[in-house]
Amino acid sequence: MAKAHTFTETFTYKNKFGYVFLKETKKDEYELTVGIGGYKMTTMTDMKRLTQDAETMMKVVSSIELKG
């Protein structure tokens, strides 16, 4: 069985730790996880939508604010 490809990148955004994790689950299907400041989001995607999905997910998780 072939080894699944993975990719991990970490960064700091507005003094918060962030990461992007990509794991191939099947041929042409990937599990994409992004996280910033303790919040994360995961989806299944393909290479055609990968960049767009990652950008959208980053906007969502970076916009989370705790109230109260």
C-alpha cells in the first residue's frame, strides 16, 4: 500500500499560533485542516478547490471572537 502524502505548515498570525495540515485520504481527495488561536476547521477537498477552501477556512477561524 502506498504511503499517504501529508503536508504541515505552521505560522504566527496576529500573535496567535496557526497551522495548515493536509493529508491525502484517497486518490485526488484530501483532508484539509486549518487552525488559528486554538480554533480549527476540517474539510474534505480536491486539488482544484484546495487553495480556495484553505483561504475561506482561514478567514472563518481567524474571525472567531469570544464574547462575554
